[in-house]
Amino acid sequence: MDVVMARATLDDEGRAGELARGAVDRRLAACAHIDPAFTAVYRWQGAVQSEREWRISYKTTRDRLPRLAEWVAANHGYDVPEWIVLPVEGGSEAYLAWVVAQTAEA
């Protein structure tokens, strides 16, 4: 089972919830976790910035990943949204099978 975790960050907790729920509603992800707020420090347009952000971790399959990436990019709002994909190297067979089943197109 080719399961991956994709991550994005946003500076609005409500919007993070919308993106998490929207992806699950569309079966683009089996689930999405929203981490508590943290401080992001980064360089943007020549200056060091500091913002409060929330990280969304999507659990999905490699097959659904392109559609999820496209949907998040279209609905995110940042000029350059964080989008990082991590392979899942192992785990509970029952959980991985659940991710596959929940992301299958209806």
C-alpha cells in the first residue's frame, strides 16, 4: 500500500480546518491532523518574517496525491504554500488499508 503524508501550513486556524475537512469530504485524504499553533520564522521578499501558523498533515495515497496537491494549491491562499510529501515506510496494515479505502473514488 503506497500511503504518504502531505503537509501544508496556514496562518488561519479556521481556514486550516476548512482545508482539512474539504480534503476528507472529497476523499482526497483519509484524514487530516491540524497541529496546535506554532511560530514560523522565514525569509519572504527580502525580510525575515514571523507568523503564527497551523500545520495540516494529510494521510492519503500516492495515487490521490496529485489531486490533493492541486486542490490544496487552488484553495490555500498563500503565494507559495508549503507542500511537503513524506513517504510512509511502514505501519499498521489495518490503518494503511483504511487510508486506501477512504481515499478510493466513490
